[in-house]
Amino acid sequence: MTKFQFKNFIKSTYELILVFLQFFIIILHFFQWEFIPQKQIIQVSPFSYLLGFLIIIISLIILLVAIKELGRNLSPLPRPINNSNLVTTGIYRFIRHPMYYSLLFISFGFFITKLSIYYLFLSISLALIIKFKIALEEQYLNNKFKNYLIYKNEVKY
């Protein structure tokens, strides 16, 4: 294995680990484990529950719109697929990574509905994973699309 092949292998492995961790953390939102304490930070009120639920619903709608607008360019991996296009229209005119941010807000919405340390930990963990994934994805997009840097400067988030 050459040094170049080894470097690509490591980068591909890193991508897969990020994707796996992202999906694993998302799945953990839907399970309550008996052995993990679900200690609440403060008592959940009807207002916090409603607010969290509203955040989840709005974020889910934004996620679905972003998926639809990305179309055939959609991939769970940070590396753009072959023959993909840079999507800069629709919701992508306002935000560069609406799917990732929607996932973060959905996670935050779960935290608001439960107000537990467990869901706070999941939200923070997901935010870190997505931060690394966005950084890697932006490297790929910058290398693949000549106008990505212009787009990045125009659309700040």
C-alpha cells in the first residue's frame, strides 16, 4: 500500500466513523436505557414540552425540504457523489448545511421536551460530530466546485 493509498484509506475510514456516530447518536434519541440515568436538570413544564415539540416539527420540515432540494446529490457521506452539482437555490440560498442544522435542532428539541442530562449529552455529542463532518465536507466541496468559496462567503451558515 502506497502512502497515498494509506492516506485515502484513513480519510475514508474517518468519514465512515463520522457517519456511523451521527446515525448512532440520532438512534439513541429514540431509546431510553434502564441503566442510563435519566436525571432531569429541571422539571419539564407543559411550555417546555410544547416548545421542544414545536422545534422538532419545524426542524423536521426543514430537513425534508433540504433533502428534496438536494435531490440526486444526497449522500450520507461528507464526500460529494460523482457527477453531483453544487446546490445553491431554495433553502440552500440561506443556509449551507440545512440538513445538519435541522438534525441539531431536532436533538435540541428532544432535550427541551425531556430536560435531562442524557439528552443534553446526546445534543452536545451530535453537535461535535456534525462540526467535524461539516469541516470535512467543506474541504471536499471547496476542492470539487470552483464557486464553493464564493458561495461560502455569501452564505455564512
